Amino acid sequence: MSKKQDKVDNGIVAVKSKFDADIIRFSMNRNEPMSYEDFGKLLAQRHDLGTDFSFSIWYTDTDGDLLPINNDNNLARALANAKCLLRIFIHRKGDGAWDNGYGTMKPKNLISSILGGTPGKPKSIVISNPHDFRQVSAIIDVDILPETCRRVRLLKHGSDKPLGFYIKDGESYRVLPSSAGGGIEKVPGVFISRLVPGGLAESTGLLAVNDEVLEVNGIEVAGKTLDQVK
């Protein structure tokens, strides 16, 4: 059996206490109860804090959480749960992050404060109201169009910038009505050949390369040249 295990079995707990840059070490016996008041006097004496100095006492548990010692029960629990080392942190009273129990800071920020770091100030996040956003696209007439078609509205809001896509000639297929004998007919069509990176069409995510363009501003493009469509 190791010496460390002997100490645990005998109830001896090593204590490491920190106040600002002052660190002291001493031992306590978990089997010899000590009151919270006497423990505070012991720490004040060890750190030479004087009798009029007000401070709060904290410790880290086995999970690494920072917890207060502010009564006899908390002290007994800290000693009972400590393994080989009980880490104690002393801080001046009057700091809202430490006073009154668990304080208002998360353990990670508390430890940063102990070690001399300055906890980061929460960033202010401003979220605009819905009416502050400008609509740039929409899918319309969903209830009257066949599933294979999509009518997309791109809004430029008076900008002179293009819609952000290029078109090309291609071949498409149409289903002939029964009055025309039925079947499938190959016809010329206009297709999207490229999306401009960062352009309006690409940013909306509603258009893609090789999508067929059936109409522009409500005008069918069938039978029109690329220049006429542009």
C-alpha cells in the first residue's frame, strides 16, 4: 500500500489554500471535526489576514466545480469528499461574483478570476426585428403549378446589379396532349448555365445550374432567342 493511500485511510487530507498570490499548504484530519468559524480563523492566521479582514472561502470538488464553504456542513462535506488534496480559494468579500453562496459567475470564469485573468465581458448581440429585413426571394403560385415547376421571385430593390446567372440554349421535352396524338416531343429550351458566385440567384438557393427557364416576368421564353430572353 502506498503512502498516499495510508494518508487517505488515516483521514489525513492535504490542504492547498490560495489567497491572491499567497499559497500555503497544511494538513487536516477529516476525522477530527472543525467548525466553519475555527476553519476561517485558521486560514486567516495562515495567510496573515488579520482579525478584521472579511473574506469568503471556496473549494473545488472532485468534479472540478467551485463551491462555497460558508457553514459547518459545507466544510464537513468538503473534507469528506476530498481525496488526497483539498484546494481552497480565499477571496475578499464585497465582490458580487463570490458573495452569497454560489455567486453569479460560472465556475470557469470564477477560476479565471482567481488565477488573475479577467472574465470576458458577454458580447452584446443585436437581433433586428422581422420588419427590418428585406425580402430577396420567394417561391410563389405553389398551389397552381405542377410539381415539376417552380415560380421564383427575385427582388432587386431598385439595384442595377444583374440577377446573377447566365443562360444557354438546350433541348427540353414536352408531353403532347391527347388531341395531338400524345407522346413526348423534343423542343428547344433555355437553361441556366452558370450562377455568379455571391450573386442574388446563388444566395437565395432557389435556382441551380441546368434549371430550365420557362418564363421571365410572366412572359414565356418558348421560341425566343437568348438575346430576347436577356
